[in-house]
Amino acid sequence: MNKSRVLVQMSGGVDSTVAAAKLVEQGFEVIGVTFAPYEPKQITCCFSETDAKMACDKLGIRHIYLDLKELFQRNIIDYFLSEYMQGRTPNPCTKCNPEIKFGRILELADELDAYWLATGHYANVRYDENLQRHIIYRSENKSKDQTYVLWGLKEEQISRIKFPIGNYDKTDTREIAKQLDFMNFDKDESQDVCFIPYNNYKDFLYQTQEETIDKLQDGYIVFHGKIMGKHKGYPFYTIGQRHGLGIAYSEPLFVKRIIPETNTIEIGTEDEIYSSGLIAHSVNLIKYDDLSEPKLFEVKIRYNGKGSMAYCQITEDGNLHVQFLEAKSAITPGQSIVMYENDDLVGGAIIEKQIESE
């Protein structure tokens, strides 16, 4: 396979544009690809075929448009909706990366005889001689680091990745684009969940699941076994949520548990939403072959959350058991638990449930 040829995912944004420009500068034969994951219905859409094509034309490289709407609907959007309707809070990016961005797009790279696949992620990859494997590690720009959403990647995918702007500061990225006279140098940041208009997931859920959600309204909100009020449909709530409960009490109350089977939301005080650990499924390890013995890692349980130290172990049932040194607040089923050793991405899993503090 041609190691001088690289396929670059180009959304039309500044990050992927500068990534492509850096690779052209390095002498690679660069091909830009833009994939359509859904029908763009709002101005905040995260991809623009037009902007990406303009960037490729300016760089003098080939541009390919790939329609992945059906695949994205089936693998990502339907998964997102299913998780919410089961009372969980998913992170669709952690599923999209291994299955589409570094899955289906890597298949396209194979078809084009391109060994490398590049993106504008703020992350790094290296080959570790001692471990005999490729490792993803955090960006020097910690405020933009995106390794959290890459925990699901496999060795065969990681070994072919390039992150040309992995350690850049966003200001530097914009300045490079400006110096190269790209019109998108000051384009807005992409939104949190690309297919949710204006990041309003509640409207999106209601528009797509209106009939089901209408039947869920007026379920009970329970505190210490006592009915305190009614909710507007449990998919609209998430663990740790404080506002929007409509309940007056002597101290703040938070969503502690969502029980779809009984259409119930259980709430508790701030102390009551802390947990000593968690169990997670769908484990993927990047740095090590196994984790059969407890090992201390820094872990994150949400994208923008602060890391915490915890003992992590994969048990005989294949699940990841995590025991925190200090109890954590609002551990949320459906979200990702991601493990780090220094700056190396060890791996991750999807949170199934919390372990109650003793």
C-alpha cells in the first residue's frame, strides 16, 4: 500500500483544512474526503462539502464526497435515540470514531491505495517499541485534547493514523489558516453532537420520538420513597441534573437514578449522588493486552470532566470494574469511562452502572 498517499477527512472546518495543508507541505500525496452523515438542516451544521471542496481546490488536491447518511443513521443516530429511550446518556462520538471516521473511511483509504488516514483531531500517536504497539496520547494543548473520544480505536486503525495538528493551539491553527488565505480561518467551532440542531437534544428527541415520549409524560419523581412530583418524560433527564425538576426542598436535589421500567426518576441530595466506583461494558484496551489485575490509572467519566485516580480491572465477565480513591459525583450510565497512564490513552468502556458508596 502506498505510504506516500494520505486520505484526510475534511469537514470544511479550520482544523481539518490546516491538517491537510501541513501534509501537503510535508510532501504527501493528499486526498481530501468529506462524508455526509445526515441532511444538513441548520446553519450550525458540522460539515460543509462546499467549504471542503474549496479548501482542496486551493491546495491543489483531489476531493471526494461520500454519502454515509444511511450508515450514520443506523449506527449512530439510532443508537443515540435507543440509549436515551432506555434511560442512558450516550456519547455518540465514541461510537462514530471507530465505526465510521476510522472505520468506513479507512476502508475508503484501502480502496484508494492510501496507507495513511489523517484528521484534525487534537491528539497524538506513536509506536512504542517496548510494548510493540501504537499508542494514542494526549495533546500538549490540554484544553483542546480529544483523546477521550478515541478510546474505541483498534491497533490496526491507530497504526495508520496521522494527527498533523495534534499539539497545536487553536489560535495557532486559525493563524496558519489565515496566513494561507483560507476563507474558513475564523469559522465557528463545531457543536458538541453534530447531528443535533443547536445542541438542543431535547427538541431532537421529541421530534424523533414524539409518540413514545407523550406516553411517558407525568411519570413520578421520587425522593426517599416519597412521590415529590411528576416529570416530563425520563429521556429528558440525566444523572446529576439539578435544574428543571420543579421541586422545592430545603437543600438542592439532583437526579440520582432513571428507571425506565417504571417510568420513574429517583432524586437525592448532593451527598447521595456520589459513588465509590462503577462497572462498565464494551471494554477496549489500547495500551495493554489485558487488565486482569487491578491497576491504578487516571480516569475520566465525562469529556470535559476532571480526571480522578482509580483502580481498574477487567473481571472474568469481561466488564471493567473501577474503584475510585475518592467517591465521584453523578456517574452516568451510557457515558464513557476512559483510562490514562500519564498522557497515554490506556483504553475505555461504556458505563453500565455505579457502585454504591458504603
